[in-house]
Amino acid sequence: MKQFAVIGLGKFGFHIAKGLAMQGVPVIAIDNNEDQIKEISEYIQDTIVCDSTDINALREAGIGHMDVAVVSIGENIEASILTVMGLKELGVPVIVAKAITRVHGQILSKIGATKVIYPEREIAKRIVKNMVENLHYETIDLSVTMKIAKLSVPKIWVGLSIYSTTFETKYHVKPIAYKHHGVWFTKFESEDVLERDDIIVVIGDSEHIEALNTLRH
């Protein structure tokens, strides 16, 4: 089984190291902060307090024998670069490095990182993908008491005119936009009728907006 080293135990590095350990993967956790090491030691036996920018310290820690090193020092660009350079010189075959900007990532690639990752960007992509694939119900807070909801038109609303008084009298919300055949509309005509695959955006107080979540698509 491949051996991993995770260098830098911020939120991202911590969860990477913990995740590997929980899957039974041999992993060494490294950080120059003793408090971070104490926190991860609950999950990982092999931990080292070490300045990863010092190649001699990495060598003494045996990091040169690792199959994969994950460098999660994105916030300190200089330390990140120096660490990747040291790992490359020690002959670590696979170096995965976290970057916080495109330029940072380009530098890491040029000096030897096998793969550069942008955690914030990837998380954002997953969130967007999840939002797109799960359009049934999504809310945005406008204030403590007011919200906007975007939801796929539930069956009970199919056939309703966008101008129907039902929205305000029964659900206490007001339509402000809807998507029909892939096109968004914010100006309505009296003959506009909601169809099965439409998406509607409504505004109302928090209580009534949250109540819409009980409607079934």
C-alpha cells in the first residue's frame, strides 16, 4: 500500500490526513504547529512537528521515502513553494499541492508538483453542481424575516396563471420570476401559465417561504 505524507494541517490538510487514516492508508502528518499536531494525533499515530521548508528536516523525517506527499500550505505561498522544491529534490514521486491562486498553481507545477488542486474552487463547483441537479427547493435570506425561494414548479401549481391570486391568498408569497423552456422571465403576461418543468422564484416572509418545502414536485 502506498505511503502518504500530509504537510500542513489547516482545515483542508487536516481532513485529508484524517480521511486517509480512516481508510486505513499509512499516513504521516506534518506541521510546524504543535497544536495542529496534537489535534490530528487523535486520528493518526505518525505525526511530526517539522519546518517543511527545511529539506534536511524533511530528510530526517523520512519523507523522501513516501510515495505521495500532499502539500497543504496554500496560505503561505513561499513555504508552499519551498516545500514542493524540497520534496522534488528528495525524490518523492507524486506531489499534490494546494494552491490559492492561478499564478501560485502555475509556479507549483513548474517546480515539480505532479498535481495542483484548488480546494475552494472545487468545493464551489460541487456546490453549484448540487444546486443545479437539485432544483426542487433553494432559499436566499434577504433579511431576518424575508426570503426568496427558487423551486421547481410543484404539481399542485401546474396550470396556474403566474398572475393567480392563489400564490398570495393561500401561500402568502409573490412570484417575481420564472423559467419556462430554458428562458427566464421577470415580466409576466396574463396568459402565462406554469408548466411541469418550469422553475419559479417567489418572495415572502421566512415562515411562508419555508412552508413551500413541504410541496412535492
